[in-house]
Amino acid sequence: MKDFLNENIFFLLMEWHFFDVPKKILAAWKNFLKFTFEFFSISLLLKTFFYHWRRYRFFYQKKFNPWDYFQTFVFNVFSRLIGVVLRFFVLLLGFVLEIFVLIFGLILFLSWIFLPLFLIIMVVYGFKIIL
């Protein structure tokens, strides 16, 4: 004997709308969040936040010369500052886009869940306008 719930098209629609598709939406949303995180290399940029920019640095001479030491120090400090500034802006852009994906995904998910209610409200409102 066949199960009644599997035969009824209404229950199949409800199962599809409220269980099957939301799982797929959440999986896609998670993939977009992972992609944004990996695209901007957020974890790597946080680990290397104070590193030299593109590994440009001078090494100190073995022979002591105050002027050479000063030049090397200044160049290395500026190389780190450039690295910090550029990584900061890339991280900022990455976090902003991550928040955008988070908000957009939440809006999409909630819109899908409340779509039947919205449809019912619009049908009732349409009949009010007609009558």
C-alpha cells in the first residue's frame, strides 16, 4: 500500500519548498561565503599582515656603517608600512563583500521561505481591488 503523504501533491510541494530547496540555498550560500573568503585570501592576509610588501627588503651589512644601517632600516619600515596599508584595504574590501554576501544570502533565504505567504497576501489584495 502506498503512503498517502507521498501521493498528495500538496505535501510534495511543501516538502520541496520548505525542505529540499532551502537546503540547496544554504549550501550555495555557504559556497559563496567560502569563495569570497578564499578569493581575498583573508586568512593569509591576516597571517602576513605585518610582512614586507612583496618581500622587498634590504639586509643589514656585516660591516658597521651608520648611514647604511639607517637606509636599510628606513626602507624596511616603509616596505612593511606599504604592505600593511595595502593588505588593510584588501581585507577591508574582502570583509565588506563578505558582509554583502551574508546579507544578500539572508534576504534570498528569507524571501524564499516567505514566498507562499506573500503569494497568498497578493491574491487576497488582488481580490480586494477587483471587488
